[in-house]
Amino acid sequence: MVFIGYFIRAIAQILNMVLTIYLWVIVARAVLSWVNPDPYNPIVRFIHNITEPVLARIRSRLPLYFGGIDFTPMVLILAIIFLTSWLVPSLDYLGASLLRP
């Protein structure tokens, strides 16, 4: 059981890092939408390609485009904060409870 506990805690830490990095990528995408960068820039294309599948899925279910402003990145940021605040500590607590004798 100790091995499984450490494994679950490691998954929680990795999930926390991945969600935090993705949160910052979403923020970068929002900032890039304000300045209208070169669409052929590799960094801009990477950020667009990594975020568009998730944002398109949210847009198809929740049309959050009011007055020329797209609010889907905000919904995604709130979802990431929810997962970071609820799922990651829950996994960490589960892993820690498996470590106790």
C-alpha cells in the first residue's frame, strides 16, 4: 500500500504542475489576443494549437461571446482553479492516507 500511496501523491503533484502550466498558457493566449501577433510565429501557433481544442469544446457547449469579448478562457481558468483546489488536494490526501500504518 505504501507504493500506491507514493504513486498517487506523485500523480497529484504532476497534475498540479500540468494544470498550472496550462493555466499560464491560457493567460498567454488571452494576452496575445489583445495584441494581434503574427500568426506564423511558432510560439503563437503552439499556444493556439494547444489551447484551441479545449476552448472550442467549451465554446460549442457555452456560447460566451458578448460584445466582441470571448469569455471562454475565463471559464477554462475557473475550471483549472477548481481542479487545482479540489482534485489535487483530494488525490494528495488519498495518497497520504495510504501511507499511514
